Amino acid sequence: MATRQVSIASSIGLHARPASLFVQAATVTGLPVTIAKEGQPAVDARSILAVMALGAKHGEVVTLTAEGDGADAALDSLVELLSRDLDAE
């Protein structure tokens, strides 16, 4: 199982638009991907409702995990996405 940690760069956190872009990218990987904030259970990164309910704010660190062929590359691309201010794009 591959794991990465990343700080949320979007200025308003993982709200509607950034969460939607993240969920789309996680879904495209074709892998089971989870996202978690410290002290909270991991949620399915392919579920918009679960990701938004996570309430990840700007600057908070989240942990991504994925399993399967290509998990490292998939997580690297998701980390790159969350490392950008998606609100400014």
C-alpha cells in the first residue's frame, strides 16, 4: 500500500470546486484511493460527499493511500494536484 502526505494548498480548502477536481483525478486512477485528516478515519477519495465532509482546510495535512499497480504514480499525481491552489486556477 502506497501512502503520501500533503498540505492542502487551496486557499479555501477542499470545498466544492477543488474537491470535485480531486475526486475526478482520484477516480481516473482506477484504484481504491483514500484520504484522511489526522485523528479521523480515512474516506473514499472517489466520493465527493465524503471528501467534502472531511472538511480539509487550507494548510491542513492529509494522508492519501492507494493500493494496486501504479499506486505510487497515482498518489504522486494527486499530491501534485493538492499542492496547487486550485481556487486560483
